[in-house]
Amino acid sequence: MKSIKNIFSVFSGAGRALAFGGVISTLMFALPAYSATDNGCSDDNNDRITPELALCSTHVYNIGLVSNPTNDSDKQLMRDVVALKTTIMTQQLKKQYDFLEATISRFKTQLQKAVLTAQLEAAGAPSSSSSSSSASSDRNVVLIGAENCLLKSSTSDGLSCIQNNIRIVLQAVSAGNIGEAYRQLQKDLEFARAYSISGVLYDANNNKYTKPEACTNLSAQRDAVNNCAYALNIAVMQAIEDQQNKSRQNTNTQQR
């Protein structure tokens, strides 16, 4: 009876239960399918297994007995000890699973960013080191590879710059970098306003865009950023076509 009380005392406090977290590997090695007498659960001198922490395959061994209990109190003790050991083991396994899932998620995000950076550099964008330096010194540039379109020497170059930034925004959204894509798109809308693109209108009283309509309620959400970026690209395309038409008309007028 003394051995029963000693084993049960290990499980009597919630504070002591936390000690099971550091020995999950020990628990994993204590779950055989054969008799517990063969794995040391019943051997008090076995330095490989801590009886208080190992879940023996024969339940009675978990409370220090070698035969099934005959009274109700010992039977309940056995059920309580087995349930507590199983619960703590399951909780620790769940914590390890959650940690592993979070780690994999971080690795996935880092890989997506690395792939996006490599694609941009392969397309002729500056390297990540130079782009980071540029982005930190220019408040109008958020994403790697994007440019400050207000620095272009002509309207046509400025419009092409906005289109290139929009492509980078959409690539960032695909890579899961929604927050920075949203902030860069806000900059590109400002560029479009500066170039007086007719498809972009801003209501200063309400502090929001009224055109394109897809940008009216722009937020840092995947669909909102995507829809606004596509709508802005159409407005820029129309502006480029209008500029080309005016250029052709001027050329025809001069030739007459």
C-alpha cells in the first residue's frame, strides 16, 4: 500500500504534472505492445524508465501493483493514474505538433519570399541588398523591385513604371506578402493621381478613392488588393493608349 501512495502522490498536484512536458521522449519509448514485465515497468531498479512517467501496457503496473486490484479504491486509483498519464502525454504531443506546424508555416513564407525575390532579380530588378537600401531611403517604395515613379523623366516612362509596380504588387500578393503589397499599391495610386490619370479620382473630404471603383474600399486583404491592382492597371493602360492617340494625331497634323 505504501508503494501505491508514493506513486499516486506524484499525480496529486497540478504543478508536478507540468514536469511531464520535458520527458515526452521517455514516454514514447514506454508504449510497447507486449507484457510490461518485459519492458521494465515493474522493475523499481530499472534506470531506463521512470515508473511515475512511463505508461505501462499493463494498467495495474502503473500504480505499483503486480496483480489486478480487488477493491474499488485501488481500481479507481488505477483508472485515475492511467487517465492522467494519457492526458499529459496527449497534451505534450499536441504542443509539439502545434510548434511544428508553426515552424513549417514560417519556412513556407520565407521560401515564398525567396522565390519572389529570385523571380524579380531574374526579370532585371535590383538585387535584394540594393533594393532594401533603396526602399529604406525612399518612402514611396515598399516592395523590392518597385520604383518611385515620380522620378521618371517623362509621362510615358512614369506610366510604364506604375504598370511595372502593379505587376510586382500582384506577385507579392501571390507570395502571401499582403501587407506590403497593400502599402505599395497605395503609393501607386498616388503616382497615378500625380500623372492625372482620368481613371483615378480621389475624394479628399472622405479620404478615399472613388475611381477605380474596385479601389473605393481598399484594404489589406488579398481580394481587395488584387481587384484594385487590376483595375488600376486598366486605368493606366487607357492612359497610355490616350497618350499614344494624341501623339499620332499631332504627328498627322504636322504632316499635313
